[in-house]
Amino acid sequence: MLARWLYFAAFLVNIGEPAGPIALADQYDHSWQLSDLHGSVVLLIAGDRDGNKFNNAWGHAARAHCKDQLKIVYIANLTSVPGFMHGFVKGKFVSKDPAHPNGPILLDWKGVVAQRFGFHDNLSNVYVIDRDGVLRYTSSGKGTDTDLEALFHVLDGLVSR
């Protein structure tokens, strides 16, 4: 585990640096690029199999706090999934009811986001990108009141409320 973190540390974007290009596809094979949201404040929320259970705590609270001033993007870190299981796992994100499709969830099979911004297993990982594409905040946790207070402080300085 530590060796993986040390490997990623050599490539991490620091707070105040451009987030750089990120391109992923969602569970419906729609491509997405971070640059498409240039001009918006973006909250990336990434989780692995265990960490994703905290994603909604972060997302719902941030949406309520910032209203429509924030773009929220959910990302599934799937680096631990062996290649032969990709199709099966991807199918778990696709809604079985076409009338109620799951919202887009970006599937990060190669750990692009983890390599760029860092990642803690078994927790939600959040990253705030400002309107100019600069990384302004990173954190990981369960979306507790203390976690959210720190996030809101950063968001308040970036969005007009």
C-alpha cells in the first residue's frame, strides 16, 4: 500500500497547480474530459469499492450548499478490478430500468485520478478544481460534518452564492 502511494507521489498535482487533462468514459461509454467544464467550479468525488459508500454524503451536502454553482462529477476508482472482470463490473453501474438510468459515473480503470491527485483507499476522495482548471483542494474521508466544513470553506471562496 505504501509503495503504491510513493509511486503516485512522484506525479501528484499540488494545490495551486493546473489540474491538467483528464479524459475518462462513463458506464454508458460516453467520453468525458475535465476541460469540457472549464469555466465551472468542479468537485470530483472518487471512491473505490469501499470508499464509494461515502460519496453521496459529500455530493448531496456540496450540492445543497452551493446550489447550481458547482459541477459534481462522480468517479469509480476501479484499478483493483482484473481485466477479465471489466465487462461484469461495468454492468453493475448500468441501470436495468431505462426509465431511471443511473447518473454518469466515470470509470477509472487505470487510476488516472489517483495518479494525478492522490487517493486513499476505503474513503471518498474529493478534489476541487476552480474555473481556470487549477486544483484548489483535496481531501479524503467519510463526509462528516468536520470534513464538510473544510470543503465548504474552500467552495465559499470559489462560488458566488
